[in-house]
Amino acid sequence: VPAASLSGARGGRWVHPREPGFVLDFLTPMGRGEDELVHIKAFNADFQALRFMEFSLEQIESAAVLTRTQACLVNMPHPARMAVHKLIIAGLRRAAERTKANKDVLQAAMLHAWYRDNAPDEWAAAERDARDRGPKWRAQLDIGLERMHTALPTA
């Protein structure tokens, strides 16, 4: 059941019909000249294209998702890269998405605090990589970092 995407276009998101709080976003990196929704033939579905998403898809790591009866191997973004990505996109979210932007910033802050105390070089490498990608990346990251330090000064 496709639901409205971030801009109101149809697709990119699925809402459980009996549990409207359960929302599944179908996401893909946004390429140059691509629209907000990109049809992915393999899934026969429209995915929400996100700017800067390719950053969190580099240096992925394998992890196991376990249930009581099954296990599934999945690819996960490197946590420091995901946190930096969340800081970058937090400032891009529309006013209607303020709650999601605040959640992005708080999640990034928690990861930042962990990396600061346990693996500061990994955070520094992820942040440096984002900054090296150009002025738009640096500007958005700086906005996210400022919001993070405002929300959680100890992060």
C-alpha cells in the first residue's frame, strides 16, 4: 500500500493498514537529475531518493538479525557514517518533518558520544570524508553539528 512520500507524491513509503504507526520507507541514493521518487524494477516499487545517502552506504558491515526461530544476514551502514549522514540530512528536512529531524540529531549525538569515548579516529574519518566531498556537504554537516551540540551540549 503506497503512502505519500515526503513531498506528497505517491510511493516511497508503506504504512501498515492496521498499525498506522508502523511505517516502512523505501530509500535509495539520489543521483544527478533524479526525481524524488525512483522506480526500482527489481522491487516493482517507487523508492524515495535521498540526497547524500550514498555516504552511509559506503563501508557497510554485515550483521545478523535474530528472531526466536530464524536468523538473517543483513548489510548495515557503518555507525559513524550513518550518524554523520543523519546530521547532514537533519537540516534538509522540511518543517513538517521536524520530529524526524530531531530524532536524527539525537541518534547521531548518541553515536557521536560513543565514538568520542571509544573510537574517536573512526568518527574523525567519517566526518573528514564528508567534509572532503565539497562545500554543500560541509555546510549541511556544520548545520547538523550545531544542532547536535545545541540539543545535547555534552555530545
